[in-house]
Amino acid sequence: MHPWFFGYVCVVDHPFFAVTGLDGGFQFPDGLPDGTYVVEAKHLKAGSVRKEIVVRNGRANPLEFALDVPPRP
């Protein structure tokens, strides 16, 4: 193990979650109910960014997140 390794475990009582792929892209599972949601991207050193998304007819506009990791001292 290296000191910069870390992980998160998130337990939810619904099937509507996503994990990013190697390219950073993600897609929510089919069946996400219409509505307004807050999506949060988190990074241990860069902090977090939240964006609101509106789902209509099972579709939403794409989201882009940019997190700045501070340089090593």
C-alpha cells in the first residue's frame, strides 16, 4: 500500500448511482425518475464540486466537472 491510496464505500438504498470509467465518464442507470438532482464529484486533495441536473423523460444534459489538484509541496 502507498500512502496516497484511498477509497470510498457508499451504501445506498436505490439502484441510481454511477462510477466513473477510466476516461472519467459516467452514466446513470436507466429508469432514473424525472426530477432535479445534485451531483457531486469529490477528490481527496482537490475538494468537491456540486452541480444541479434536471432529468426529463429519462434524459439529462451532459455534466462536466473540473477539479484542480494542488501541486505537491
